[in-house]
Amino acid sequence: MSFKDNQKQYLKELREGETDEFWDKVALKGARAFVWKTGQESPHSLDVSVQDNSQNESINIDVPSLLQNIFREDYKQKLIYFKLVTASDDQFFTQGQISCSSCEAGDKFSFHPSGQFYKAVKRENCRYQIGGDEKVIVNLAGFDYECFDISAGGLSFLLQMNESELFDKGTEYKNAPIKYNQKRFNIDDLKIVAILFVDMTKNKSKDHVKIDTHAKVCVQFDKINNQVQDDLWLAVNKSLQSQMSVDMKKRQEEMEKKAS
């Protein structure tokens, strides 16, 4: 099965103003939550609801009596991962903490999100802004350029302003090799589709922020072997998952420090 025949999912971070979609879906009938902590083999599946006066701060979770001791003791002040699946099969992810309050009817549990919200989205090409120790190099006309971001459908790289005249929009290249860490991919045909001018923060400190303007060269893959595109998609998605894992680990450490 080729890349084009097999749409894949990636996690899109919901920006400010987009998180209302998450809360709207929680309130819909049929939504279920899956919750777990680090090291847990499989998540617990629970019914969820939202109080009218919650102001998008907490979610009621219906914990069966057999699991209540686990939620009271093992989940106390721990970072909890939360996956919401709606009746229409939309999927959202976040993290936070679980609280418990006692009343005559028994214990009531709530989940309080404290991390970023993500939504599983079907898209052919997810884009990865290269970071950490990873390095992606594209070779055009015998010259190497370190990429700023990449997807299975294209890439971009940055140049100093005085180098922007090296490329023209619409220029096409054939048989361009890409070195993605230790892997190599060959793109049959690619084309310069845009040259943008972007401001990048450099040497940021408490009292001083330096902004450098770069030329961003945007490249589209016009022709690529199906297997090469599949392999490149997998490499990009693996990088994205690794990046998200690092980000979530940092947030977990920050929350544990605050709780201690």
C-alpha cells in the first residue's frame, strides 16, 4: 500500500482559542476517557462529564468502586495522562492531576488538565521543526543546506539575507539527496515554491533580545518514490513523537518539583 493510499495520524497541538473544541467534546454524550500514569501497562477506561460551572477547569470522571483505591492512593499528586475519545471517534490528549472529594454518596473524582492539549489529526504530511541533536541536510546542485523543518512533502532551510539571491522561486532540481541523521533519502524532483523573510530570536537573555532576519527557502517535493515517501514519513513522525515525549517529561519533572 502506498503512502497516498494510507492516511496516517499525528498529534496537533491546540493553540490558545482552539481548546474550546476539547471541552465541547467532553460534554457530548458517549465520550470516554482513558487515563494512566508513567509505567502503567494499560489505561483505565472511564465515563466523563463536565459541570456547567467548571469554567473549563476540571472534568468529572466516573471511577468504578474496584478502582477507587488506585485513584485515591496511586494517582495522588502524580502526573496523569488523559486521552478523550468521543462518540464520533475524535481523539484528544492532555495531562494533569486527579483530585478526590468525599460526600455522602461516596468519593467523587475529577481530572484537572495542566498541560497542553493535542488532537489526533489525519494528514498526509506532518511537519517537523528540527531540534535537539537531530540534523537534516539536503544537497542542491552540489551544495549542502541544513534544513529548518521537513515533512514527507517538502522542507525548508534558512539562509543569511545576503545569500537569498542564490535561489529563485520556481527553480527545479532533480535527484536531490537528503541525509536525515544516519538515513538517506533521494528525491526525484523538487521545486523552490517560496522564499520568505523571517525574524529569528538569537542570544535571548533577561535584558537583551537579538533578532536576526533570515531568508527561508521553501521546497516542495514534486516527484518522490512511494516507498521513499513512506520511509520519510515514518522518520518524521518518529522525530515528532520523540520531541513530544521529551516535552512531556520536562513538564512532569516541573510538576513533581512543585508538588514536593
